[in-house]
Amino acid sequence: MPLLTLTNIGVSLEKTKCRKGDYMAKKVVLNCEKCGSRNYTFPTKGDSTVRLELKKFCSHCNEHTVHKQTL
């Protein structure tokens, strides 16, 4: 499966209503495949069935590794 970029997944800010009438985007958490630390969050579509996979820098491993979306 090829790595997805933000342009490929079409990031949109699907909004959910907050307590005081403000709107907040839904977010997904990405964790490192090598060490398992959760380093990044991204806004995403609410009904996306494809799990996000990006190559990002991990400050714990001190290198670029594949980060996958957690459930």
C-alpha cells in the first residue's frame, strides 16, 4: 500500500458542535511504527475507511519512520 500524503487524502475540516456553539474538527492520531509513540494529530474526514499512513520524523527514534493512524 503506497504512503498517503495530505493532498491524496483530501483533508477537510468536518466539524462537530462543541459545548458553547463553537465548531471543532475531528482528529486522528498517528503513532510511530518503530517505537509506538504518538507524535502527530491531523484533521480528517469523519467517514474515511482508509487508515492514514505517512512518513514523518519521530523525535524518540531521531529518524524518519512510517507513522500509522491509531484506532
